[in-house]
Amino acid sequence: SVTIPSKVVIDGKTYSVVRIHDYAFENCKGLTNITIPSSVESIGTEAFKNSGLTTIELPSSITSFGYAVFKSCSFLVSVKIPSSVESIGESAFADCTSLTNLELSSNVKIIGVMAFSGCENLDLVIDNSEDNVEVRPQAFQNCKSVTCRDRKAKEKARIDRIVKRIVGDNPQNVSRWREYLAYAVAFCMGFCY
């Protein structure tokens, strides 16, 4: 287990740790757990590639990470990616064969080439519609499953549940109430369906 400090002192000068450099922990099979401070803003190329990490929680200060950062971490089971992350780099989690569940927030806009390729046990949930995420080639090649949640579909399902509670199963009443409720929700929230 390693804890990266938020500051280091070199020759009497204090420096903030803002980056984990390229290849920093590559092939460190003995590294099973790491604590990354909120001062870190970026993680370099292949920084943890082929390491022994089993879980990792990234701080909210990170918005993206580079090429093959966690590639071939075959013991990696769990990753907590903060909502601050907007881009998942090329091959970032490729061949993480033990990775089972991962949820990406609606802030993720780009999923790089082969980002999750070879994650054969991964059930990936993207909390966004497919239209809002740029998915590059082979990003999910050989993954177990990938689901994009569509916010409008979720809102429609919520409206349907409310309407059913109000009017029961009469199709004529349901249709009329669904239109009324959708209009009311759109008006109150300041957007239209």
C-alpha cells in the first residue's frame, strides 16, 4: 500500500504533488492499493500499467488521464472515477480482466480507442445518452455489457409511474394525463420534451 503525499520538501523548498508521471508504478505487482491526494490533477502514460492494484479511488481533482494508465491491471476489481473526469484515455483500462462493475458519470464526454477493450467481466454503465458521449473505435471490445442511461427516458418512466398512480390503468385517462404532466414538468423545469 502506498500513500502519495500532497506536498514534498526538496532542498528546503515545498512543492505540491500535481502529477503522477509516466510509468511511475508500471509493473509494480506488489502494489495493491494506492491513495492519491486531491492535489493530483493528472496521471501520466502507463503510470499503473500491469501493476497489482485491486481497487482505486481517483480524487475529484482529476479531469482526464492518459494512454494505458491502468492497462493490464489483471487484479483490478473496482475503480471509483469521480464526476470531474471528462475523458477516458486510449486503452486506459484495456485488459483489466477482473474489473466487474464501473459507472461513468454524465460528465464523461470522450471514451478513447480501446479504453475498456478486453475487460471481459465488465458491466459498464454510462450515466448519459449515447448522443452525448463520443465513443472511439473498439472502446468496449469484448466487454460483458455496456449500458447508456438516457435522462429523458428516465424522466418519461418517472412521469409514467406518477400518471399510473393518479389515473390507474385506463388507457384513455393515462394518455391525457401523461401529456398534461409532461407539459407541467417541462414548464416548471424550463425545458420542453
